[in-house]
Amino acid sequence: MAKVEAAYRAGKGSKLEIDKAFYDGLVEGKANRTLIETVKVPMREGMAWEVPAGYVFRIRVPEGPQVGDFNMWNRHDPRERMWASRTRQIQRAHISTHDRIWSTLPFLRPMVTIIDDTLASYGEDEQGGRVHDLLGTRCDPYVNHLLTGEDFDHHCHSNLVRAVLPYGLTEFDVHDVLNVFQCTGLNEDDQYFMKTCPARKGDYLEFFAEIDLLCALSCCPGGDLSVDLWGPEAQDPLSTCHPLEVEIYKLEDKVLEGWKPPVSPNYRGQHGLQKPSIDWCAEKDRLQRKD
């Protein structure tokens, strides 16, 4: 592709610049950490979990290649949730170490920072594929019925819906995803493609929680995506499916000295709208007295 300057630039001194030394110091082997919970995500199912601000969580491949669809919300206000499209603009379409996932308006702040990625060296393959994409979204039963005429209840959208219901969220809260371990790109016709997952047992993607989070992950029913899901060659990819795991770690307090959860931009323009110049309560009283 042509080397064209990015629209959103994170050069030296930019508000998008991060303290790489701080985040590099949080990885395994450099900072003491305690494993406090392991969340097992069965194949073709979804799970949700909470992560306090200042903790680390790792999505890992415990057995064999498998892709996962990831969602995230502010634990205290689910109106603030991850914003895949803005993250795609501010960071890139496929994210890795030192990239962040940003939240929706009017909040617009980093929710997590990626601190480690065992697939970071994958780069771009000969067909333009890269891993951990924000290009596509979750598979869902509506598209499946549109294409096949059949109902199937374990698409990623449905898995995420079931996972978040115990936390008071609904289908309307499930949103565009980060496709973890998924290898994707755009072909010569500018169409989205998916390739076989390159992840192997032990691979992981690790995040630092910038705010208190509710997270959810679907273990995709497409497995490692080596089998066509639609079209004339489509078949059931059950044999390519494996579980996923999430590990949540508490860091020692001293490594977080000086760190604070990010705040939203201090925009107070009210979108150009002005407060009414008339006190309607006073005006109503005045008119009533006049009558």
C-alpha cells in the first residue's frame, strides 16, 4: 500500500502519545503480579468478567487455534463502551502492543492499553492478512438466517448476549468487536476476507485496564476459520473449535505510582446549542397573573 500520512497522528508530544516505558514495565517478568481469577470460555460459548482499573487481563489460547470476539463496557455506566471505528482511526485496523481501545462519545478515553502480544511479530502476510482486527464485526444469527435460512443460537452475537444478561445488559448493549487472534484484511476488490487463525497453544493478547471494566468474550463457532462458513464449500467447523481462557492479574502497588485513570476531553460547547433565554416558569407565572 502507498505510504500516506495517517489522519490521526500520534507523534512526539501528541495527546495520543503514550508512556511506553511505563506499559513495558507491566509485562510478565518485569512487574510482580498475582493471578486472581481464570475465566474459562468453552468452545462456541461466551463469558463475561469484571476487571478493576489498574489490573491486567490476558486472553490466551489454552489448547489450539481459536478466534474470539471481544466486547467491553465501563463497569459503572454501560453507555460508555468500546468504540471499534474510532479506535480503528486513532490506532489502526489491526491492533497490537502499545495500541489502545477507545470509548464512545461523549466519553472518548482509553479503556485499555495493550501491553503484550505473542503474535506481534506476525505483521502482514503475503496476502495482506494481519491479526487482531477491528475491520469486521461479530457473526450473528440474523445474517446466518439471511444466507442459509437456518437458525443457529451460538453465533458470537448470541454468545455475547447470553454472557452479559446476568450483569443487567441486553442485546442492545452488544456492539462491534475486537476480533482476537483473527487474521483478516481487504482484498483487491476492497472486500473483507478471513484467513486461518495463526495462534497456537500458549499465545495471548494482554491488556492493562485503564478504568473499571465489564468485558465479554465469545469463543467463535467458526473455530480457527480454516473452514468456509458460507457459500458452496461451507461445512460445520466444529472440528476446528477450541476453548479460550482469560487470566486476571493484580499488579503490585508500587508499579502504578503516578498512574491515574484517563479522563474525558473537557468539551463544554453543548454542540452549539444555547440555553433558553426565557425563564419559562417565570413567564408562565407572569402570564397567569396577567389573566
